[in-house]
Amino acid sequence: MKLFRCDHCGNLLYFENTRCERCGRRLGYAPLLNRMLSLEGGPDVWTAPFVDNMQFVFCANAAHGACNWLIIHSPGAGPYCRACRHNELVPDIDQPVDLMRWQSIERAKKRLVYSLLRLHLPLANRVEDPVHGLGFRFPNEDLSSTPVLTGHASGIITIALKEADDAAREYRRTQFKEPYRTLLGHFRHEIGHYYWSVLVNGRPSHAEFRRLFGDENDPSYADGLKDYYERGAPAEWQQRYISAYATAHPWEDFAETFAHYLHLVDTTEMAAAFGVQLKPKVDKSGQLTVDLDYQPYDEPDIAELVENWVPLSSLINNLNRAVGQHDAYPFVLTPEVIDKLGFVLRIIHEAGTSLWTVPGPSGPIPINVPITQ
């Protein structure tokens, strides 16, 4: 995640801001520009004076405090932004507590979609591609007669609304013996399952996937999960896997690794935005220089990304310890894990080098318009 500046007064802005605290301007995030824009006009159509007076409307979910993304004002434009157009089921928000939970889920989802757009990954919704498109559902398990399981199935990612309740999520984290459990982590993990089906299954990368992660048919997914929950992770699992849960099945190993790659690039980008870089370079005169323009989302070399990440993760952990908190990064990057991360990096970058189209009701629809970095 990057930092933003108010284009009217220069004030520092963050991704979720809706109003500049210095100049009072209304703010909106324009995903195709990757910019936070100050706006004039309204209340329906807004003008961005610092980008050629382009006109925008807010996503319909802005009315519920659940979105600050903009849509270019044009005839026929839908009511939902690049992120919210994937929603298939949202909770009833008549209850204030459920509204707050949904708002929390949407904030995490926006950060996920920010990463997917930065990586130029294929991102069709279920209308554009009913077979391979991506959809989100956020059911309220308190109103369900059956348990709601967070997971992915055939392009649909389900996140239980109760996962936005900190106490409930912490209880489940302890119950499942997880090092941490977050809304954003759920999204990153489940999107890994989705992109396995899009970028790996039946594609040239499938053979390398099986070499690194194992054959997804042996054991079966059901048998792998059953064995994991009965016996736990094998001894010395840390040598080959990023997490204990990754040992359950090759699909879970890939999803955990995919999520971890997103974790690395997004956190490293935020650190770089604050001017934090723990791998200074020495120029020809022997002076230490710091490159504040490091772009982890564009980094094609996993070794370079890890070299930047390892000292940064140590800093994060020690800052946490300094204020009496648990380590924020309780993971170990072994050579085997780094090889898997390298595989994820390669298939993501290969997917982002060409314009993706998907079949839709009226033929191919471009879904990966490049955005300004």
C-alpha cells in the first residue's frame, strides 16, 4: 500500500480517507489512476480539478460508509466500483453492529483489490464471466440455519460476517492454533485458491506447481484436511512450508504462499512509502544511498524482494516487542519456501504482461486496463 497526497493542499492521506483534514475537500480513490483525488461539486457528480476536470461519481456503497472509490461518470456506467462490482451477497445492514462489520470487511477487501489491480491480474466479475469470474459473499451466520464457512468454491469467496468481530475472530484463531487471523489475511488466502484455478489449473505452470507443492490429487483435498485436523502438521514442517496449515494439502500450500506474497509486496511498499528501506546501497564514491523509489509490486526477482523483506520483518517484530506485543511476523523464509514464493511471483507477473479478456454476454470484455503506478 502506498501513501497519498491531497492534490489540493499537499496534506498526507491514507487509503481509507474520505475528507482531507487540512483543506476539508471531499476525497475519492480513482483505481484506474491509482490516485486519491480532491473533488468539487456533488452531491451526485463530482469534478476532479487536478486531473483535467474529469467527472466522477461515488460507488453506491459510499452511501453506507463502506466505500470511497470513484467511477468515471459516463452514460451506462454501473453503480458499483471496480471492487464492489464483485459483491454477490452483503449482509442486512439495518442493525448498526452488522453495518460496522460489513464496513470492516469492505476496507479489507479494498486493500486486496488494490493489490490485484497493481499486479494487473485478471479480474472479471460474475456478470462478465459467469464461469471464471470472481464473486464475494458475506453472509451473517447468526441468521443461518447452517454454519457459515469462510472459503472459496468455483470463483465465489465467502467471508463470514462474524470474522469482522475481533473477539470472535480471536477465539477462532486460538481454536485453530493459528499464528494470526485477520480479515485481510482471509481475503489474501482465498484469492490464492481463486487464482490457482485461473493461472495454474490446466495451464503450462501446472507441472511446476506439482513439482514444488505436490500433486493436488494425492491425497484428495478431503483426506488431506481430515488428516491435518486429526494429526496436525508433520515434524519439521517449517523447512518446507510457510505455515502449519499449508501442510494440509497442495492447494492450501499454494493459497498460503500466494497470500504471503501479497503480504510481502504490500507491506514493503508501505515501508518504502515512509522512506524505510533496510538495504542501503553503496555508490562508487563509497557513500551510502537509499533508493526510496523501490517498487515491490514490479519486482521480478524473488531474491531481491526477500532481501528487502527480511530486515524489514525483523524491524516490525522488534517494534512490536518494544511495545509489549507479539511478533507481527511469526514466519521463517527457508529456501524451499522462497522457491514457492518465486513460482507465485512468476505466474503473477506473466499474467500481468498481456491484456486479459473474458467471454461475456456480448463477446470479449477487457478487464485488465493498466493503471498508473
